[in-house]
Amino acid sequence: MLQLTILKITGYGPWTLTLGSDREHELQMLQASLYKQVQDLFSQRNCLVFANRADEFFAVTNGISLADHIEIQKKLESSFDIKLTMSIGYGETPFDANMSAHDGKKSETILNAEHNIYGFIDGKYESKVTIMHLDVDDLSSRRKTMSPYEISSVMFKLYARMSEYFLTKKSLTFFMGGDNFMVVANSGYKEDAKEFIDIIKNEFDLILNCGIGTAKTARNAVSLATKSLDTIREIRDSGKEKPEIYELV
């Protein structure tokens, strides 16, 4: 069972108009500062935050309570001249947890009215998170024939394809920058990863590496996934035949 929290800036569009036309640099700095603090506050509690859009964040929040959410919300409200809502949900799959959080907000199921927190929390479930960390093998060779912007264009196309594929598996995909992607995965993740890697070989002529980690909290799962990905690189660099998928247990 996985718990997910969606954070969203309230009334962001109308608020930005009050800043005038020379506002974009201010908005970019605000969004970067907000993401930094949101990530910091949740990571202190062994969670991990993914930027979904500049005005919206997804946090995998297994193991933390409503009281923890309230404490985080208080700190954010005291730091920024904007309002945020939190929508909490849980489910057997990452997509189901996403829908639970979405339905909680849509139905106005209030967990804490003072701090705009909606949704559902069930502290009785057994906490478990599986995260896959994927990157492109030997992307540096592409830089010999492609400009940085062209490589970025390929990464965005890969991200779109990855998001599309894993959504059919009820998993959630996030672009982490560079050539790194993370998937909050459903059961059957190894088979899904193998199938997707084969698809990308055929469609993009790219080879992907995939490290996998499973733990009670998101931060620990990501740590294992990244260690698994590092292990693939170490095997490759030693001259041995590398695995495409590796999972530390």
C-alpha cells in the first residue's frame, strides 16, 4: 500500500497576473525556492517529492501522519506569500493513490480545514514503496553528433513515451533531469521494466539501465534504486557484461 500527497498552489494563475508583465524571473525563482523547501521538509521525514508541474508537486509520503502534514504546511505558509493545498490518498498502486488524493480534493473531504488539507489517511496499512531509477546508457556518445538542445528534445520524447507506457501499468513516471527518470512502480515492475527497455531499443535506438529499490519509505526505496543503478555502471565499467535491470534486496 502506498500513500501519496499532492501539493498545489492555490489560485496561482490569477495571482501571477498581479505581478505585472515583468514577472517571469520572479516566478521562476519562487518555484525553485518552493520546490527546495518542500523537498527538504518531506525528505526530513524519509519521503521524496517529485515536481509534477511548477505549481504542483507529488510526494510519496508512506510513514507520515496528518500531524506531520500539518507541521509541514505551517512551515510552508510562514515562508511563502502564497497558499497551498495538500491532498492525501492511498492505494494498492501508485495510480490508485493518485486517484484517491484527487478524489479527496474533488469531493472536499477535509482532513484539516485550517491548513487546507484534504483526502484520506489509513495508518493501518503495511507501508511499501517500489521505485525504479532509469538512465540512458552511454548518452555521452550522442554528444559527438548532437547538440545539447537536440539531446534534451530526445529526453523529453523519451519521458513522454515512458509516462505513457507506465501509466498503463498504474505506475507514475517523473523526469529527474539530465538523462535520469524515476518510476513509482506497481507490482510486476521487473517484467514492465524489461518490456519497456525493449520498446525503447526499437523505437529510439537507446539502451536504458534500470535500478530498482523497495522499502517502507520513499527515500529508502530511492536510495536502494540508485545503489542498484550504480551497481550496473560498476559492472559495465569492470568490463563484464552488464545487466539492464538490477535490484538490491
